[in-house]
Amino acid sequence: MPQRLRVLGGTMSPYTRKMVALLRYRHIPYQIIWGDLNQKLAELGIEKPKPVLYPVFLIPDENGQEVASVDSTPIIRVLEGMYEGRSVLPDDPVIKFINYLLEDFGDEWVVKYMFHYRWTNEMDISEARSKLIYSSMVSVPEDMVSQLAKMFSQRQINRLFRVGSNDTTAPLIEASYKRFLALMGKHIETQPFLLGTRPSSADFAIHGQLTQLIAEDSTPRQIAHDISRRTVSWVDIMEDQSGVDLDKTDWNDPENLPGTLIEVLREVGRTYVPTMIANGMAALAGEQNWSCKVDGAVWEQPVNIYQAKTLRWVRDEYGKLNASDRGRVMDILRATDCEMLVEDN
């Protein structure tokens, strides 16, 4: 057996689910270790990463020593260099950029749906807090569950402001979730994955968030079943795409993108783009809060430093393109109200 990549994860972590599904698809040998991160890292004698977040990948350095790494998007690119074949990054530079954009949309916008629904409704809060404790400490004594669950859930509820979930933005988040479910359902009716007949990193990013919304939390699960059972089934089959035969697959032609993909990108331009730009500008100015218009309503939240970083990453990806490819990308972005994301590059 080849050496297996060790991963510390949590079943209630959308980013863990994103990465485990990706490892399966890429045929990368792995060992998943479930449980409390701090406890598991201490048991393994591995120095903690900063921050300590699910999932943690233990990636060997040049001396063969395992180093704890977090942040799924950079890790995916590291894995591309470590393991050959079954790449999740498109070859065409235009499709590759669109993939990067959609992956960040999944990681940084679709996560708002997940966090909002999980921590604003009492029924969902009650379900999630105990499941989160059991999933990290399955043998925890029953008399400790209530106290631990209350402490953890309160901490998460107190963080709702970080994703912008509040009484004012709740209707915007929920409307976007419902539109996105319908758009995904229409798109995968035309092809099985976002960017063609093989999965990309963007598919796994969106899959990860939807595993929680559709498989774990009651309110968004019922909404998904009501709006798009096709999307519900897509989330199920994305769990293990190890059987995809790449000889029979291809990426979309950037000159002839499906209309359904354009509609998905319009949702990106409608929601993710204005909020990412406003957040990035506020972070650059050293401000604590920001606001912008989304769908004609006011979106207001504190600055998210990490999302300012991912915006720079998206812009860096655009900056790597040659002049011809930038022009082709810009045509797509202008058609979907996404051009402001990179216009100042």
C-alpha cells in the first residue's frame, strides 16, 4: 500500500467534506482521522496550524516530517503538484479562472447560506449543537453534552456577524440560497458538473457547503427538497466520484459556455461580487465595518480580513492571464456583472 495522506476532519465541516470528496475523486490514498482537532494534534505530537480549523492536512515537508496545513484552496494546488492525474483544475486558462472564481464563491458566499441557516433558527441550532459535539467526541459522557453543546453553539451564534448574517441581511441570504438551488438544478440538467463532464475544484467547494445545507440541517434541507431534488441528488453522488472515466469527459468550451452556467455566474455577480469588493475596499482602508447594496437592499457587516485575502487571490489569478485570455475572461465577466471584481487590475 502507498503511504496515505493523513487528514484531521469533522463530518459537520463543509470544508472537510469538500476535501474528502476531492481525495476520493483524485484517487489519492488518505487516512481520515475524525475528532477534536486540538486533542488529535496533541496525540500525534504535531504543532498546531494557525488558525486551527477543519480540515487539517498533515503534509510531509522536504525532510518527510508532517506539517499541519489548513485552507482548502491552497491545499488543492499543493496536491496538484504532489499527485499526478485526475486534475481538478481545467487546462484552458479561461475555464481555469472561472473555476477559481466559482470555487471562491462556494467557499466564501455559499458558506453564508450554511452558517445563517444553522445558527439562526432554534430547531436547527438544537440539532446542530449536539451533532457537532458527538461528531468530534463520539464517546463523550451524556451528562456533559448539554453544557458543551450550549457553549459551542453560543460561540458560533456570536460569530454570525462575521458572515454578515443579521436581521437585515437574512432575506437576502435566503433568497440567494433559493435562487442558487434552482440555478444549479437547471445547470446539472444540461451537464453533470459545473464546467463540463468532469468535476473541478469548484464542484467540490459547492458540494462541501451543500452537504451541510442538504444533509445535516433541517430547514435548508426541506427548502432544497422543495426547490430542486436534482441538486439534492447531485450532492449525494458528489461524495464519491472515484469512478469517473476521464477518457469520456471534457471541460466546457470557453467560447460556447452553457446558458445555464452563465445564469449561475450572474448569481455570483449579483451577490458575491459587490460584497467582496466592498469588504476588500474597507479592509484596505483600515475600516472596521462596511455596507453596500445587494439586490437594492443594504448589506452591512464587519470587515472580514480573510475574504479580503481571497479577493486578492482571485485578482492574482486574473493577473496571471495573458492579454488575449484576459480579454476572453472579461467578456464572460461583463456578461454576468462580475467585471468589477477584477476591473482595477
